[in-house]
Amino acid sequence: MGTSSFLLFKTGESISAKELLNSIHNVCVQENLFFDSDEDTYNNEGILKYARVYISDAPFRENYSRTLCFSVYDEPYEYQIVSFEWDDAGHEYFKAVVSDDFYDNEDLLLQLSRAMLKIYPDSKIWIEEEWFYTLDDIEKIADMSHNDWCYKNPEITN
């Protein structure tokens, strides 16, 4: 099993799945990335509750290994609330965007994370460790091709 990444919002303050999906698509256009989505799920009122997203810096059929896969959720959604003992703020967070394993695509994850945090500066990136990445943390990462950025505590490395 690989490592996943999460775009987190404080519970009750997340962005709708429809808006997140539009933002991800717009980021892909701006960053010259390839974008696709499927598996859209709507509730009885017609509100998008879930979508599956695929992003790559190479055409999908040319290089499948460069594809990042994400699940986009609309709050509330079962099993998407998380809290952390190590988080001094004591907040609960909604996991709005969840990646599959991103191994060997850390640079692409950094590019997307940076762009999304610029749009939603109050959100955080969590990568299954005992720390978050904020927009300030991501901006301090100087080498955009540095593939081990997401395995280092930003409080120690900055």
C-alpha cells in the first residue's frame, strides 16, 4: 500500500465538490496538465457528492505512470472526517480531495498542491505523517523538482 495525500478543510468550512472539481480543472489548464474525471455521484437534490479525477503532465495513453488519481468529496461524506492528536489546534478536518499513491510523482503532486493552496489558502495538505503543509510551507520549498519534499516535516526543513 502506498502513501496518499489529502487536501483538508476545517469541518464545516470545506468547498463544494463541484467547485473543487472546477478548480482542479482550471489548475490543469493553467499548469498545462492533462485532466479527466469520471464516476460522478450525485445526491437526490442533484448535488455532486463524489468524483474521480485523473491528472498527468503527459498524455494519459502515452505514460500511465505519470497519472495522479484523486477522489473529490462533498461535505458531509461518510468516513471523511479526521482529527489528529498531534494537531495543537484540535480541529476536525474534512478530507475533501484524496489522492491514491503518488510514488514517483511527488513533483507533480507538489505542482498541484501549490496551485490548490493558492486558491484555498486556509486549507492544508496532509500526507499521512504528523504534520501539515500550508501554503507558506509549500512556497518555501525552493526546488520544484525535489521529489522528497513530502516526506519531510516542513517545521524542521524550513
